Amino acid sequence: MKHTAILFALAIPCQAAISFSLPGNSESAAWSGLNNTNYLSTAGFPSYPTATDSWPSALTPDTGATLGGSLNKISGGGYFASASLYDAGTPGTFQITDLASLAGLETVVFQADLGSSLGAVPLLSYNGGSQALTADFTGISTGIFSSGFGGPPSPTTNHAWQWDLSGVSGSITGFAIEWTTNPHGTIYQLDLVAGDSFTQVVPEPTTSLLAALSLTLAAFRRRRA
């Protein structure tokens, strides 16, 4: 993993997902409203205490998506609670697949607004393979939801991962991202962007703020010395 940093909330205008633009062509998809208002047990989705039951179908992205893909539970816990997708104490493994990715794909950015950290970080494979690539760049920022499991409500955390696929030999015709939750993990929103021209957007330009902060701390230490 090349870089890990905290992304300042200033970089998030009024949404959980980080706003950015990629050069060239890009496509996007999101899965929001991951709750039992939108996905009822009457439609075949499990409810508590049957959280480990399989889903009846994969979930297509929100209306307006330009990236074709689907979200599905592979195994473990995962049902739609009142405010989020909740694993009910049994870690769940989930997967987003894109079977017709953007021509000339060079980068993928995946974001998840969570009530806790993941039990296993997202891994990306392509063309039906099992490469299981870890992200090249990662970052975190404050989400827009409130998660109060086991205590008083606190803000969710938006996690971002970016893969640099510009060095892959040959074309990528499809990819899959797979991850596992921590026990009692909650997922509020998922966002995905794919682009045909790589540039690092995670962390965003807030790295300059981190650099400025490190210089300030260094100067402070010199003064104290």
C-alpha cells in the first residue's frame, strides 16, 4: 500500500463520498439507502435473526449510474436494518462486480460510509481472475450518518480506496471488489468510480495540508528544543 492518510472533512462538501474528477472518461455508480425501507424482508431479503440467509438477488446501483455493476452478499451476515446494512454480529463478505468495465480502464476508486472499520480490506480482481489486489492509495474522512450501536451516536466514517491499474498488461473487461465486515459492522453507502486515465485522487489535495501541518509541528519542536 503506497500511502495512507486522513482526509480532512473540509474536502467533503455535504456528502459522505469524496468529490473528485478524473481526467479522460469515467463512469460511476452508488448504492445508497441501504436500509429496510428500501429492501424489505417481504421481498425475500433476510431479516433479523436470519441475517446469514442468502440474498434473493444482487442489487443494481442507484438511478443515474453510468457504471454497470451489482452488489451482492457472498456469505455470512448481512441484512437491511432500519438505517443500514448490518451483519448482526456475524461478519459478512460482500462483492461488487462490473462485468463490462470502461474501455481502457486504468483506475478504480471505491468508497464506503461505515459505522466501523472493515474486518478485511477490499481486494480487486479483474477479468474473472483471483488477483486480489490491495488498493494503492487509501484515505478516511467523516461520513454523514450517525451510528449508535453499543453506545451514543457518533458520525460514520467514509473510507476510500484507489487502485492504479495503468500497468496491467492487456485490456480489463471486468472487475470485482470483495471485502468482509467486522462483527456488528454497518454499511450506509457505497460509491464506485472507474476511469480510463489514472491520476491519484485518494488522498485528495489535502495532502498539502498534511505537509503544512508536519512543517508546523517540526518548527514547534525546534522552538521547544
